[in-house]
Amino acid sequence: MSTWNIEYLKPEFLTPVPSDIAISRNQPPKNIEKLAEEVGILPDELDLYGRKKAKVSLDVLKRLGDVKNGKYVVVAGITPTPLGEGKSTTTIGLVQALGAHLHKNVFACVRQPSQGPTFGIKGGAAGGGYAQVIPMEEFNLHLTGDIHAITAANNLLAAAIDARMFHEATQADDALFNRLCPKNKQGMRVMSEIQLRRLDRLGIKRVEDAEALDPEQRRRFSRLDIDADTITWNRVIDTNDRFLRGIEIGLGPNEKGHTRKAKFDIAVGSELMAILALTTSLADLRERISKIVIGSDKSGQPVTADDVGVTEALTVLMKDTVRPNLMQTLEGTPVFVHAGPFANIAHGQSSILADKVALKLVGDDGFVVTEAGFGADIGMEKFFNIKCRYSGLHPSAVVLVATVRALKMHGGGPAVTAGTPLKPEYTQENLPLLEGGCDSNLRKQIENANKFGVPVIVSVNQFASDTEAELNLVVKKAREHGAFDAVISNHWAQGGAGATDLAKSLVKATEKPNNFKFLYKLDLSLEEKIATIAREIYGADGIELSDLAKQKIETYTKQGFGQLPICMAKTQLSLSHDPSKKGAPTGFILPIRDVSASVGAGFIFPLVGDMTTMPGLNTRPCFFDITIDPVTEVIDGLF
Amino acid sequence: MSTWNIEYLKPEFLTPVPSDIAISRNQPPKNIEKLAEEVGILPDELDLYGRKKAKVSLDVLKRLGDVKNGKYVVVAGITPTPLGEGKSTTTIGLVQALGAHLHKNVFACVRQPSQGPTFGIKGGAAGGGYAQVIPMEEFNLHLTGDIHAITAANNLLAAAIDARMFHEATQADDALFNRLCPKNKQGMRVMSEIQLRRLDRLGIKRVEDAEALDPEQRRRFSRLDIDADTITWNRVIDTNDRFLRGIEIGLGPNEKGHTRKAKFDIAVGSELMAILALTTSLADLRERISKIVIGSDKSGQPVTADDVGVTEALTVLMKDTVRPNLMQTLEGTPVFVHAGPFANIAHGQSSILADKVALKLVGDDGFVVTEAGFGADIGMEKFFNIKCRYSGLHPSAVVLVATVRALKMHGGGPAVTAGTPLKPEYTQENLPLLEGGCDSNLRKQIENANKFGVPVIVSVNQFASDTEAELNLVVKKAREHGAFDAVISNHWAQGGAGATDLAKSLVKATEKPNNFKFLYKLDLSLEEKIATIAREIYGADGIELSDLAKQKIETYTKQGFGQLPICMAKTQLSLSHDPSKKGAPTGFILPIRDVSASVGAGFIFPLVGDMTTMPGLNTRPCFFDITIDPVTEVIDGLF
């Protein structure tokens, strides 16, 4: 694969750095068709969605099947403050450096943000400063409709579950069977393929005419017999709507008193989003959807989306979502924005498909930089143990983002709270606090990365108030604690030019082969896998399973899901389960409150504490500040 | 405007006529970019969404401002059977005839179908047989995301209402005010523009620093004081989910017992969809959104979307929806698919903007054919009295679709029920029943059209079982009852070639000026307007208002909404309120059960009987038959 002939954009760098939206608006993007051509995407492989975004066909994978993959880099972070430490910004800054400054073929692969929170708290998720995906309005609103398609598919399954329970509850066996398998014009009850698959699972021989089934077979086929108390499939909506966290449904007069407690999650919390992020083709998407477990029947057997009959319908609704969405950075390098599963109850990674397509497009001298949500103890661990396991891709390096601010917090600094001014410890030089953070959290996160056998480069994300002594201390300490290298990076203020040292160091790190390995084998028991992560990555002495967790583990193991990898649902604000414990806590037992399963996506997720799956709106959401000029369509106040 | 140089498609006509999806799939569409160029849309005015659909910029209206509008034709129908009588198919067949056969510049403007029902009962809404919009998968699934954008906007307002009530209920005056108007870095409480507009409405003088407001002013500003029992703004979802027809919300522990009964409607039932269909620009969209009334406060005053603070946020979410979506017919003529408000609680018309853009593109020798949902007593009446009133467009002709089947029903034939075989009266020649239908329902619908001063052409939509004597009888009777002309049309089997007689007759009808007038003046009282429609269009002796309806009329009149036009929510299965009364019933009083308002859209809707706003899934929805080939992406069983 030769080096791309690509026109880099030259944003005007201003001091002080303007607002993100002002920077985005001041730099017109290239026509996306032009960028696609520059990076070797054929016209037939491109579906435009306006002029600034496009979907890329998976045909690329077949066409470039013989091309060697590029280097595969994950950006993770130390345990952050609630303000975030700049992983997205580093990801974008790094690709701007690799591309526009070192002239490497490079793709960034990032997650699509949920639209809901965008209208709650001001701020987009497209990076920041001079390291951004542009145009940020397009990035943050609707994109190409993938989340909307997931919402539609998720809710069709939810509606089908409740409608089916209702019809089963209100119809006698005969009526139910006759409606599910009506006679055709020839007088035969011909089952559809998805109904025949249910026969297979029930161990009933396929029949040409369902009339041949005996009454007991008919009953078993017709009655999913879902135990309403076990349903884990929630409805979703891409809106911060706290009043849907707990609802009762079926109160309409025509539902005849068949009410049920239920809830809505935010759309990106749908298992379908996790599936999209982990799938490897449309056929695989369909396969994973068919395996979704929505709950158990009254005899304790899992009930799947295929049993409900919606596998193909959901695949139809999601068929366009598998193609990654092409956008660009502020300096005109390519970005795939694709999938955005929740990092708290899912694995929080962008899609395998985007990474795979990008790795082929950049070729073996090129780079693909992908971001792992949450702190490295969660995001990086899941990237390796779940995402790389399913993709089969071999990572070349970890970039670990650290900030002086967060490290001071880990060294014992006062609490950092969103919406409150920072204490002087954070705005003035304080080497002792900083050193404490380096020797605890930074050290542990570097050690964690090294456990996977992949070189780690610490990127010190420079803030205006950081002193030279502080920045240099982090670099020195990171190297001492086992990082391949540590580099100060100032992409927020300088774009790719501010991250060229980081980029050069990364190139070096990826030049030699590494010894990537998973942390645990899948054939360990679920409990052993959870305990391994808790001990090795979090520094716990062990785990303590609640009775509920024990029972769920037993059920999932019995149902045949014991071989799945683990997706921990834990706070990212501490290596432990307690957000107030900073640094690198030791001497604690990790409590597992509950355990759930996303069988379609392919993981078991233990719940460490309560995880919110539906954000709310505060008293003064940012929508009060939003304006749109109806002539120019310029939006203000949203980001 | 000169005649377009357009490549017409030549579908292969087979006998017997294959399934709709087979016909659609056998005819590859032109690249939509090519069609856009053919009909005079500039590249800068086009945003592609893949290769088969595109959005067209409203800049066309400005660029072609001096071009005289084309002829404006509405397709309506007699009172239908539950099976439908082919308005969409006639609309598409007619433009295929006008375009591909008479070589006129012509656009069809049709509604976007709701995606929800698509997965319940098999069948698309893109016409049928050889008169279709293609490709039908694209037409029926997602399109360009307009309905998804409406869903997001609708639900943001809903979430904001409940969150606001919660915050008002749980915070003291001071805390609430201070959060709504926080101090900026300079220590000033600067209100945003949308907050200043609320001051205007409260009659409080605008202030630079909200600190200047006295406690009573602060309280009035901060407390919307919504009366929960009056809230008419429901959440929506584009899924047939009957269990959301009646729900209780706020049952989560963090909502502290602030529960409330609520409901979901199907997405196209959102007032925002009606607004999209009636708006004339992005600025007008924003204006209409600001006026949406979501309920009343405890003193009986209307509370608006602007009071809640979401006007601009909703406009941002919907900004792309105002651009009409370009697709094509089976014979390669252009179609706008744009907006699809419910015909039962809203006005059931495609968008004013699509019609306006199309009327400029076709030029003064050209034609725009638009479809009115439901029977003519509802659809046509609303087209004239609501849509044309807001657009200012002057209609040139009405095409009234009639079928032998429906006319026999009106003449006293047995009941026609979906899913049950037709009785012999409908499959064998029966002139007496047919004549009875012609002399009742057909006569009345023709007379109704003539009341608006616009020529009406009856299109007899030919079915395979119709005899020549039957078809000729309808033509003869229609002319006797005052139609400008009546023509037999066979577009379903023959495409545009089957509708050329209809098209020629239409051209003649539109050649002479007409005397279009509204049925009622807006300055009549709400009750008088309702009674006028009931008497003049339905043939009622008068109306009877329930106590609730009387009280609502009084409230809306007091609130200043008495000057709005009327959007009747009535069954389309009879000219009366009773679906079993066929023909042209007389001697009845129309009962008005309730009255509601869509102030943003701009109409009052009286409820005649119960209107379902959320469909359900039956025991065996069509999703059991759906398949998708993961390699070719060919979908079966959906349509």
C-alpha cells in the first residue's frame, strides 16, 4: 500500500484557543467524496450522506483482503477526574500528527456519541481545541442514523415481547397455534424458516405442514411462556428522560390489565449497540441478534430474539449500520465514527468493522488509532479481552493519556467536581501531590498495560496551567514505572504539530514485534474470570459475590454461557469499586452486586455497584442556550 | 420553464402482475443524482443519501422565485372499504402517465409512511403494481431519517416537561431561580434569549441582570406551574407498541414518588410531524414549534414549548427535515416523499414545502400531483381548508378515486373486511348495487369537491374482476353527478400507459381558470366552523357537543385559539361518524366527544369517537416472514 496523496487542511491557529465550535466552524471540511478518493475508497464503495459524511461499504475488506494490516493502536487513560482527561482529543491530535505532519497513512476510529446527553450538558464528543472531528454538528447530531436504527430495532423486539405475552395470556392453545401457523391458500400450515428454527431448538423434527404436530408439540411451539420477572430486554430512547427509568406499562384499557413494571435505557445502552460494535459482517450481525437472550421461560430456559421471531426484522432495520461512517479531522485526515456502546454496562469501544476496514485502507506502513472508553482499567482491559478477542486483531501499542491534574488528585489532592472551580493545588505547581499520583495510579495503569505484552507510551496531555517541572516529572516517572516512552503533548492548542513527538515515539514503539496475550482464558469459570480481572487489574484481594450474583452465575453457566468473556460494570473514577478511593487502592474485596448477560453481544457483565442506564436533565439544561439561525443554519450554544 | 430532458425507465410488464416487491426489484432506479439534474436541481441544492434518495435544498424556492407555479392537483378518494381503493397507486400511475407518456414536467408529492406498522402487517405504502415509488425498501425504511428526527425532538420536549415539573416540585423558589439564571464569571445573572422571551410573555420588562427582578417576578419566571392533568404532549416511538398506550412514569427511586399517568403515540402522530407538513421555511418551523401548547398552568394559561425552553433545540434536531426527499417512480419520473402526519388526529397530507419546490421545478406548463389521506370528506376537505390556506397555493383540479368494489358497498353490498374473502357481490357483475353507490357516496363526494370551486375528475381504478358494463356505469354516473370528467384507469397493471386517458382529461380540466374558495372563514366561532363541515361535507343535520367539548372550546377560545382552522378527527369509513353507515347518510347529528388543539401546527381537532394513536402487533406480525440475505442484502417478506 503506497502513501496516500492527501490534501491536509491548515486551520488558522489562534491564541487564546477559541471555543470548540468556533474552531470547527472556521475550518471548512473537504468534500467527503474527495477524502474518500484520497484514502483509496472506490466510488462504488461510498454512500454519501450529504457532503460531509459517508458510509463505506464492507466490500473494502474483500477487495483489500491481501493487503497487510496497518499498526493498531489503542488510546486509553489513567483513572480520570470527573472532568475527563482528553482521550478523544489525544486520539484526534495523534492522527493529525501522524498524518498531516509525519505523512503516514492513518485513520482514527472513534465512537458515535449519544445524542441524548448533548441536549443536557453542553459539550460535544468530537475531541476539542485544535484536535477535533469536523463538522462537529454533524458528528453530534443524527450522523447517518445508526443510533436511530438501533432504537427502532431494540424497540421492535421489546414491543414483540409484550405483545406475545399478551396474546399467549389471552388465547387458548388452539387459537394461538392456528394464528401463529395459519393455513395458506392450499390449506397447509407452512411454517416460516424462523419458526422452523424454533422447532429445531425444541428438538421437534421439522414438518412441511404444521398440522402434523401433535397437541403437545403445538403447545410447546406456540407458548414461549416467558417469565415476566426475568425479562432483561428494556426499551430505549436517545433522550435523557429520567421519568422513564421506572415505568409501568399496559395500563391502556385494551391491554386488559396485563400490566408490568418496565424501564427505558438510553439508546446506546442497547445490547444491539454492543453487537454492532463487536460484529464482523452482516451475517454475523444476524447471528448475534438471533442469540440475544431476553429472559427465561417459566422452566428457566433462555428465551431468544429468534424465539420471539424478530431476528431478520431487526437485521433489516440495522442493515445499513454495519458500514462505518467516514468523517475527517480538523487537518483533513480520515476518521471512522462507528458504534458507541455504553462504557458502564457494555464494553465502550468503537466498532471492530471500522478498525478492520481502516487497517486495510492504511496498509502495512499505516496506523489505525482507536479509543477505549473510561479509564484503562476498564476501557483498555475490555479492548484487549473482549474486542481484540472477537476481532482477532493484534494490537501494536497502547497510548496512555495522563494529566497533571488527575495525577495530583491521585496523589491526595482535594476532590475535583464538575461545575466547581478547581482548588489551588491544581492551578499552581505542586510536585509532591503529582509524584504521589505518578507512583500510584500511573504506575498501576502502566503495569496493567504491560501485563498484555504490548508497549505503552504515556502521553502527558498538557494544560495551560501545567509547569515545565510538573510535565517533566510525569515523563520521568512514567519511564521509571515501565512505560516504553513518555511524551508531552499539546495538540489541544497546536493540533497535530503539538503531538508530533508523541507520534514519533509511537512509530518507534510499533516497529518491533510484541507479545500480546489475553489476561484470562475463556475456559475458566465465570467467577475465576471476574476474580482474575479484580486481582490483576484493579489490585483487589479478591471478590465477594452477593447471593443474587451467585445465583445468576449458576443460571448463566447452566444455560451454557459460562465460556463468555467478562465485561465489568464498574465506576471509572477509581481502580476500586469506591469512586472516592484514588491512587492505586489495595487491601479491598470487590463486591459483585449482580451479574447480567449480553449473550448476543457475547459477554457477561458483573455489576459492581449501581450503574445508571438513563441520564436525566438538570434544572437548566443547555437547551436554554441553543440558537439556530434559520437562514445560515448556524447553531450556537449546543457545544 | 422548458420541458425536461428526462430518461424514462421502461419496466418489463408481466401478466399476471407480480408482487409489488418483485416489480420494484426488477427495475433498477436511475442514480438519483442524474434524476436531480434532469429536473433542474443544481448540484449545490442536492444532498445525497446513498444513490437512490436525496434531500433537496429550499434554495430552489429562491432561485426559481420568478418562475410561475405549475398546475396543482390533489388526489382524493370516495369513502373507502377497509382495503383501500388505490389513491397512492393512482397518484403514482397518473404522474407516470403525465411524465413518461405525455412528456409533461411532473412531480408526485407523497407522504413518508410510518415504519412501525411496516413490521406489523405486510405491505408498503409506495403505490402498487406498475405504479410505484422505487426502491420500495428505501421508501419504507428510515428514508433520510426525518421521522427519527421528529421522534428525537418530540421526546426531548416530553422529557423536559417532566424534568421541569420535578425540579419545580423539589426546589424552593430561590434555588430554582438561581439554577435557571446562574451567575456568570462577571457575577451577573444574564438570561438567554429564550428566557427573555418568557419575560416578554409575562409582561415583565427585560433586564440585563436577572438579579434586578423582584421575588414575585422571579417566582413567576421560574415556575411554569404546569397542571399535570392538562398535559397533552405525549412521548412518541415509531414502533407498534400497544403496551405503551397507557403507562405510569416516574417510578424510579430517584424520582421520589413524582409519578404520573402518560402515554406514547406512534411517531407520525406527533404534532411536530403536522408542523413539518405545514411549515413554509426553517424560520416558520421554529416559529410554529415555539407556539406548541403542551398543556395549561394551574391558572389556566397555556404553557408553550418556548416556556419550557426547547424551541431552538427542537429546531436544531429537525433542521434537515425541512428539505424534501427526492425519489423516483417505476418509470423514472421524480417524486418527493416528505412528511406523513396521521390522517386521524392530524391533517394527513404531504408537505407544503415539497409541493412548493415541485411547483417551481415543473414550471407553469408542468404538474404537481399530491395525495390527500383518507376519504375526500376528510382528506380533500383538510387539503383545501388547512393545507391550501397555510400555503396560499391555488389548486387546479381534484382527482377522485373510485372503485366498483367500494361503490357496491355504498349501494348496500355486504360488509368488506380485511383478511376475509370478498363476497360474490364484489366478484361478479352487480349493476344495481353499483348504481346505488354512484347515486349516494360518489354523488356526495363529487358535490363536496364542487363546493370548493375546483373541477373534479373521477378516476375509476380498474380491478381485474370489474366488468365493462360496471366500469362504464361509473363513468356515466360520475358525469351526471357533476364531475368535469370520469375516466377508467388501469395503471396498476399497465403503469403510466394505463393512466394516459386520465392524464389527458386532467390536462384539459386544468386548462381553464377555476373559482377555488374555502368552505369557511376563520373568523367564525369554533363551533360554527365545526358545524359547517358537518353539514356541508358530511351531510349532518347539525352537531352535538359533549360537555367536555364545550368546555374545551371555551378554553381554547379564551386562550386565543378560536381563529384556527378545524381538523376533524373522524372515521374515514363513513361520511358520518358511524363506520357502518355507508352511502351518503342523512338525518344524523354529529357527536363531538372532545376537542384538542395543535396550536403549533395551527389547527383545532374535534374528536368524533375514539381515535387510536398507537397501533399494536397482532399474534403473528409479518416479521415472522421477513428474511434478509446477508450478502446481497435482498429483503423478502416485508412488503
